[in-house]
Amino acid sequence: MSSLVKCRGEDVKSEEPGPVDFERAITHSGYGKFNYLLLLAVLPASFSSIFSSSAMSYVLPSAECDLNLTMFDKGLLNSMTFAGMISTSFFWGFMTDTFGRKKIMFYGYMFTGIMSLATCFSHTSWLLISFKFLDGVIISGPYAALMSYLAEIHNDTHRSRTYMWLGVFFSLGNISLPCIAWLIIPQKWTINTGSGAMEINSWRVFLAICSLPEFLACLALFAFPESPRFLLLKGRREEALEVFKKIYSVNTGKNPDTYPVKDIEDEYSVKSTRDNIKDELRSCWQQIKPLFLSPNIFKLIAIGMIQLGATIGSNSIRLWMPQLFTMMEQFKNDYLKHEYSSSQPHFCYMLGQQGTSHNSSTSFTNETLNVAHTCVPAELNSKVFINSIVIATTGVVGYTLAGTLITVVGKKKLIATCFIVAAACCASLYWAEHTNSILGLCSVFVAMSSIGGACVINVIVDNFPTCLRTMAVSLTMMVGRIGAVLGNLLFPVLFDLTCLGPFIMIGSASLVSALLVTILPRKKSQNDKPKQTA
């Protein structure tokens, strides 16, 4: 804060008529009301990312009968948003750098909101799957633009703090989603028409409400100016200067003309040196080529596999938990009080994946098969939502502790420990019997695998030079989304074969990630420096 006061003091005392660089210009604009309002606008934007990728997991039990969903259909619905994000990752990066951050954020969140709203009108499973895929295709654009915008509207001092707040907002989104589902899905919703009352599926109301953050983000971000750094890269210095003046005026309450910077330096623009797309592509390849050469390629593959294992685990368990807890509660309500008065069955028996060697098991299997012919809508117990809230809250606490421990324990030790603990929790789930123990193991697993995956970004900083880090982060994030798709598609396939299958897949992925972390090289910044000149 002392530097901020000093900066404001400079604004008052002196002007800088000569050209200044971007960092000095944004520092002179100050930090205050404009930045706080931007954080307020980012809140619904961050919620929309969480709701888009996770809301479907709370819909699956309720929509099963309405849309005749199979287990594989549910896996597709859980994974389609991530698949859509993967398919357009590079496209949106190009569009954002070409048309600007503000346009992509405004139109992106608007069309994402429309697509999310359209999902609640789906009357078949394939239509819902298609809408969720398109939802993922569109939302990756404004999300990427938002990340760039936040970096380009703050100076070095406040940039990391802003991303910390963004992490807090994502955590709040993870906690608020099951709370909203708890309020909406168990209710009976009717509309009075001229011919009488018409009942509306509660999951459709839930999906409609989940589209609200996208429309709010669209309206909120429309009020903010274009990124001044983007304007500078496009050679639009006068417009960039006007944006700096506006930020300065909002933050300080002073007249924009008193902004001390009168001219801004030009920044390097690729547009002025490349005549056609072929030259532009060749230039991009020359820039990222060192990433695919030894020794960077081996580190990239290892870190990508670590991220793949982390997301196979965390996103599979996290998105399937509402469905699995619903199956457990149905089992306990319908069969447990009749067949088990003194003993508690293990996890897989409650999910209906027990063996058929015992008479009781056979009778249970036959009963569930008979029920399947006449699909009965799932009555979602409040425990399903409470359990989801507990899992999300545990993840927030885990992230908080990891931020402290990462400097004490070290990055590699912390990540490897997280994956080993996650693998142990996953293995223990198969033999777990009590609901509280199942909940505890799931909570710790999701927290550990999520922390391990998030800390991989810090490993990238240690293993790649500055000029290659952004591309390395983008590629590992894309691989992580591939892991989310694979995990959610393989989960129902393996589950239909045997209950042990998904746990073997997820536990093995966590163990492989832990092993790969231990073989990563230590930080060697001096060896990296020659790569920066490539």
C-alpha cells in the first residue's frame, strides 16, 4: 500500500510528458474504485465457469427418467462442456488477440447464457448433450479473454492479488452451486394456465437459474473499457491513453485531464511485420518451437501427464458424487432397513454393483431390474446436497492450507504427497461402509487431487523459460480438460463392468502422477536462459 501512496503522490506532484511504458502508465492510473467494481463484475463471470462445467452433475439423477438417460449418457453430459472447451482453445486465443477482450467477453457471455438457457428446454438426451457441448465451445472464449483482461488492467503489484480473488470466487461458486440445487431441485414447480396447473421439471428450473450469472457477467463487463494493452498492441495509442485517463478518474475522483501521463510508448505488434497468415503461422511456430525440442519436450510430456492424472481423478469423482450419493440414499431408504438391521453393506453393494453369490444379493439385483422397466424419478435426499457442500468446502480449506505449506514443504513434495494421499483415499473407498467415512474419503480425495493439479502451474514456472511458459500452461490446461473428458466417459463404462473398475483407474492415475512429479528435474534457471534467446 505504501507504493500506492507514493504513486498517487507522484501523480499530484509531477507530470510525465514523455512517452512511458505500459507498466508505468497503469501504475499512474492508481488502484481503487475501478478495480473494486471490476472484481464485482468478475464474480458472476467466475460463477458462470463453475456452473457451466458442474451444474449437470446435480441434474442427472432428476433427469434420468425424463430423458431416459443411461449411465454412459450421464458420462457424456458430465464431459461435454470440457470437450467443447478443448475443441476451440486455440481458436478463441486467436479471436481474442484479433478482436479484443471486451467484445469477446460481452458476446461470449451473452451467447453462453442463451445456450445455457436453451438446455432447460431439451426433451431428448442427445439434444441436451449437444447443447452442453456448444456451451463449452462458447464459454472458453470469454473465460480466456477475462484472464487476459485481468492481467492487462492491473500492474505487477496487484495482478497476483487479483488472481487470488478469482480463486476465492471459484471456490464460492463450487459451494453455492449445491446450495442452489438444494433450494430448487427438491421443489415442485407449477405454472397456472387457463386450462389448469402445468408442472415443470425442477431440473429445468435449476438449469435456467444457472444461466443467470452469464447474463449478469455480460451486462457487468459491458460497462468496462477495452484493455489498454490490447489497444497499444494494435497501435491505437490515443484510445489507450483515454482508457488510462478513465481508470485514473474513477480511482481518484479527479478530472481525467489531470492524469500525469501525456504519451505512451508503442508496444511491439506482430501485425506490422507480417503480411499474410502463412508468415504469421511461421512466426508463431518459431516462437514455440523450443517447447517441442529436447529437453523441454520431455518436461512438457511429464507435466502434461501429471495434469491428466489429476483431472481424471478430481473431475470424475467430483462430478459423479451427486449421482453416487443419490444411489446410496435410495438404497438405504428402500432396502437397508429391510435386509440389514445390524450390519452396514460396503460402498459398491449400495451402488447396486454387488456380486450375485448370495440370495439377498440376487433378490436385490432382480428388484432393481424390475424397477428399471418402470423408471421412478429419484427423490433427492437433502444429504446428497449437504455432502456436495462438504466436499466443496473441504477443497477451499485444502487450497488455503496448500498456499501456506507450499513454501514450507516445497512444490514437488507437496504435489507428490497430495497424489499419494488421493490414491490411498480412492483405494479405501471400495471397502468403505458408513456414509460419513465415504463422505470423508471423497472430500479428502477431491481436495488432494485438486491441490496437486493446481500446484502443477508452479512446477511449469520452474521448468520452462519465461518466453515459453504461457504456451506450456495453455497446453497442460488443455491436456487437463482431456483428462476430465476421459475420466467421465470411462467412469460409467468401467462401473458397468465392475464397481472396482473406476477406483482402479482413478487410483492408478493418481499414483502415476505422484511418480512423475518425483522424476521431474530440479529448477535450473541458468540452463533455461539460453532457451529464451531462441
